[in-house]
Amino acid sequence: MFNRIDILLKSILKLKLNYQKMSTKIVRIGVCQLNSRGDKQENFQIGEQLINQAKKEQAKIVFFPEAFDYISESISETLEKAEPIDGPIINGYRQLAKQHQLWISLGGFHQRSGDGTRVLNSHLIINDQGDIVGRYSKIHLFDVQAGSQVIRESDFTQPGSSITNPIETPAGRIALGICYDLRFVEFARLLTASHENGAQILTYPSAFTKHTGEAHWE
């Protein structure tokens, strides 16, 4: 009886010592909210201010919403303003990431694609050296009727063709999704399926319409 108690106490003590040796790492993240408009340069300047503030607050990674680059009044304007990944907007954020040694999640970039008749809605991860280390193009497009408003994202957006493996970041392994992807549980299951390499954090940067925003948020 006493031998068993002695063994149990030694086991508890060993576990306690091992636990005390474990270091607790706290990583500060920044959530950069902005109300994007049609002026890309103005939106970028606001994004730069938010990044500067996040750096002062010692954030290691910041997250931007869907359509952080711009929101236009028409499909033609949306297509006209779209840029390639190596265009001025993304290059600007890459420079900011390198300058501040800060990781950036850019969720929902209007990426120019093909013949210019549609864009890709792309979520990018930029590391603290300014390198793009992850890219995912939205698979599940937002074709719905919200109240009296009919929205068909597929009219101007080309769907992505595959998921992206989770990305190792200072905050953990991050899976890349965008907005409406949240509705599809199989999407999340695929990204979290692996115990060793599965996502620890699921991200769904979003730009809600007036109707969906009122329905989902207080």
C-alpha cells in the first residue's frame, strides 16, 4: 500500500517538475479593421497606420479583412482595379512586413486573373522578411439572396481550385479560408485533420454586406 503511494507521489512530483520546465509563450496578434472604399491608396495608407500601431503594441502578426485593398461600386470597376500579386499594393505590404519584421495576413485580395474578366479572391500570408509564404484563393463563392439583395460573387470572381496547407507562423499553424468558406464544415475538417501538421487556428477574413452584417452581428 505504502509502496504504491510512494510511486504515485514520485510520479506526480516528476510531472510537476516537467510542467515547471515548460515555458509559456505568449504571442500578441493584431486585428486590423478598416472600412475599405474605392481609393486603393487611401486604404493602403490606413493599413500602414494600423500596422505601425500594431508594431508599437508589440504584435508579431496582424490580420486584415477580406477586400482590404478596395471595395468598388461596380463589377467593371472591381475588375479594372485588380492587380497581380507582384503589383503595387502587395509589394507595399511586403515592404511593411520586412520594415517592421512583422507577419501579415491579407485576407481577400482582388488578384488579377486570366483575361481580366474575373478576379481571384486570394488570402496571402507574408512573413517578417517580406516573403509570401502562403496563398489561398477562395473556393466557395458568395452567391446568395440577402434580403431583397441578390449577390453573385461568381459573376466577377473565379473560384480557387484547392485548399492550402496550414502555414507555420509565430501564432501557430494557421489555415487560410475566406468569409463564405466558413459555411462548409468539410473545409475546416480537411485543414485540421492531421494531428502533426493540422491547423491550430482557422482564419476566415470577411467583408459582410449590410444585410448579412445586421443578421450576424449585434
